[in-house]
Amino acid sequence: MSTDKLFHPIRERNYYLEDARKVADFLRSRSSHPAPEIAIVLGSRLQDFERAIEAPEKVYYEEVQDFFPSFPTCSATMGTEGAFIFGLVDGVSVIVMQGRFHTYEGHSTQATAFPVRIMKELGVQTLILTNAARGLSPTLEIGDVMLVVDHYNTERSSETHPLAGINLEHWGPRFLRCDNLYDVNLRRLTRRIAKEKRIALKQGGYIFVSGPSYETPMEEDGLRNLCEKRKGWGRALMHLKYWMGAMDRRGGYQPGGVFDMLDRMLNHFGLHDMVVGMSTVPEVLVADHCGLKVVALSGIYFVTQENTERLAGIPHYEYDTDKRVAYEMKLRREEEHRQGEIAPKMTALLRGLVQSLGDTRDIAMDFDVADIARWRFPTTLCVSWNKVIVGVMGVGMAVSVLVTVVAERRRR
């Protein structure tokens, strides 16, 4: 049956505990596998991950909607079947969402994130999210994989926020703190797995927009300036990172090398790479509200026009029509080749995460200074590390000036 005939947007804004438990019981009755503690949401073009699932058992979204009419489905234009998949990945029981829901399909944000509530009632403890994104920073290229460390939500009105409406204390508090949405220890684990598998893993922030249109050049500049610190020493460090990134690509990636350390230092000071996308953030907010641990990975399938011209190396206006068409076809083939490299990287990282989480559900609390942008004190006072460093340097300079003045007076 055609998905277009079944598809209709779900504008439901309030889902209750009974709704989530009802759908969870339906899904549980359709699976013979043990209750999963790990959930994976597959982004665009990652359907090949299904090959890594042993003994898969599919429950299509249309079947769930027949049972519970307020459950959303995917539009056929998205190119995904749309199903929950129960199975084993390297012996660990998981539930996989093949195809997610988006607000640009007409669904409410509450509907797009409702599957997270269902997975919580199924017993899931850890949520692994993947997505296809567009790189804004000049250090990002097509084919890169980025670990999300924070996000910026452009849709923060009460009409579009996934936590708006009736709040159930069973799931979480009315007002959610968002200072540690992406679990520090899961990010550390992901970096370690990437290093072991020799995968170049960038780190940065994710900007959520509702779509479906891409950003204009002015909007790109606005988002970039809004979320990046580009003044003073920040600009110098970003240029250094860009230069070292070019050196790193020519010499071959060295996990844990100088470029990795510089990348972590820049993230520590809030100088993240930036991507923009149309998903993930509603699910992250609801997952944290439910008490799930979250880690998110972005595959860079597109970059901004500014980055494309930089990668091309030669401005397009130097070509006549025939040469320009041939050059653009060559560039498109190169982009498709780089895009094809994302799925194997994502699959390796996802399998590594599932294996590690299957060995021990509770990751040891081992904080890394480069992972923590701010230390929280018992009071509401928060001190940024860069301000502490600047303050210490200022005090040191003041003390040195004072010592010099005292020594000069004594000499006189």
C-alpha cells in the first residue's frame, strides 16, 4: 500500500502516560527479543545499518498508527520505510528507529518526539541519535562525522517546543535544565571508540531549524555569527585550526594527535564547529526530560556555498559554460563519493557504542576538563574557564607591575 495514501500530519500536542504505555505494550507484544536498554534513531541515508542487526523483527509505523491513530508516520518522499526494528547488535538487544519524523512534514514537535516517550516505557536507558546535517564552519567537509556537544534551538516558542503543554512528573520536571543534554561520559566513550577505529571525529554544535527550505547566505552568516566566537584570540585559534586541518588531511588522520588536542581545546573554550539540521533537538529535549542518557552524531552531507567554493579551489566565473558544466559534474561525483563514506563510519561508531554499553551499562564517571565547558558550584554561580584564565593572567600582570614599582622605589 502506498505510504502517501496513509500519510497525514499529526498535530497532537498532548500525549499522556497511558498513551505511551499502550503503544509500548503493543510493540512489546510484537517482539520476542529481550527488553532493549539501548535505542538508536537512524538519520537519512543510514538504512544500511540494518545489515548489522541480527534476527530483526520489524513493526512498521503504519501498523502502529492502525493501533494508535495519533502516532505519526513518515512521508513517502523521505525515502524510508518507517519502522521500529527489534534485534541484536553483536549480542546486545536494541531497538532501532528506521526513519524519523520532522516538523516540516506537518507534525507537531510533540508528535515527532513521542517515540522517545514510548522507548522510555519499553525500558530504554540510552538513546543514540544520528542525523544528516549541513556544515557551516570552514573546517567541516562533506564526508565528516561530528559528535554533537551542544545545540542551539531556533524554535523556542511555546507553540513549537516539544515540552510545551501538560507536564507529567512521572517523566520529568516542568522546567528542564539544559546544561548537560549530551552525556559527558558517552561523548568521551565515543571519542575513544573513534580513536580505536581510526575514524576522524569532529566535535561541535548543532543548530536546529524547522525547514524545509535551506538557509539563504544571509541566514547562514547570521547563524554562524550567532553561535561562533570569532573575535580576538578566538579568531586566531579558529584560523590555526583551519590551517592544521588542511595539514592533517594531507598527512593522513592521526587519532589523538595534535589536531585532536587543538579541537578539544577549542571546544573547551566554546569555539565549536557548527552544523545546521532539521531534526534531533526535539528528541534530545524529550529524552533528557525522561531521564535518558543521550549521544548524537551528525553526518556532514552538505556544506555551505562558501565552503563549496573553497573546496573547489577555482572560482566558477573563470570557466565558460562547457567547462563549468563538466567541472560541476566532477565536483558532484566527488561529493557523492564523500557522502558514501559517512555510512560505514557511522556503522562502525554505532556498533562500537553498542558493544561498549552492552559490556557495562553504567559508564564510570571520569570527567575530562576538555569536555566540561563550565564547572557548576553548589550555588548558582557559574564561572567560565576562559574568564578564570584571563582573570589569573590579569592578576599575575598586576602583581608583576606592583613588584616592579616597589623594587624601583627601593632602588631610589
